[in-house]
Amino acid sequence: MSLFQVTLRTADVSRGFAQLKGRAPRAITRALNRSADSGKVFMARQITQDTGLPVSKVKDKILVDKATPASLVATIRVSGKRLPLILFAARGANPSRGRGRGVTADVGTGRKLYPRAFKATVGIGQHEGVFLRKGHRRLPIRELFGPSLPHVFEKFIPDGLRYAGEVLAKNLAHEYAYAASSGA
């Protein structure tokens, strides 16, 4: 599982929030959580551009652990399961019935041919995937998967940290102004 955390050095922030007294932790928590949500969207877009996956599928796999007033840490992490190859714009006969050359899919490095692979729906229309026979016999078959999202996620951690830091600075300024003016 890949993750990155956005934390605050309380000495830097406490000077500006000292006049807010007891309201500061709630304001900082809101700023951290908004920044983490923005960081999730940023990372999902980066991964989408790299892999060609739909952004909705990537967003479902990225999780945000929210900050609380007692713990001023927000964490963005991605689940480690590999995604089925069918999600990577897989093309081929469905089902091929032995007539196709295989299935092609774009896993971020251009289209790649998977010879002898075929697309099929297994169960009673429940799961569509790209499969490969283990031998020359009809069964057993195994499903093919694309790259893992944590592997792709790790490439963009430096960009994500930089973006989250920029957004955090803006959100802190906004939350400070809100807390100072409204008393919330």
C-alpha cells in the first residue's frame, strides 16, 4: 500500500492561529481535510493520465484518512489490488472462439498484444474479463490483470506532496479568516 501524509509543523502554524485559542485545531483540521481531498483528486488525475483508466475507477481505489482536532494528520493512500485488464481499454473478439489473434490493452505504455487471450463474461453475466488458458485444454483459465495502482501512485508522490502543500497554504489562510471573522 502506498501513501503519503500531509502534516503540519505546529510551531509555524501556531503563531498565526494563537489568537484563535481553542478554535485553531478545528480550523486546521478543516484545512487539512480539504487539502487531502484535493490531493486525492490530483493523484487520481495523474494516475488516469498515466494508465488511461477511467478517473472514477481510480478515485474508488484512493482512500483519505481524515485529520481530527486531536491528530492533525491527513493520509492519502491507495489500495494494493491489481485491476483487471479489461479496464485498460481491452479490445478483442468477445468471445473469440479460437478465431482471434488475442486481446490488446493499453496499460500506459501503448497498446500491447496478449496472444491467445480472450474476453469473456463468466458467471451469469456477472464478471467480464480478459482470460488466458493455462494449457491447450479448455480448462483451467486464469484472468489477466494490469499494473497495480500503488506502483503507479508512487511515481507521483513528489508531485502530490507539492500540490497538497500549495493547497494547504491556501486552505489555512481561508480557514484562519473564517475562524477569525465568525468565531467558529
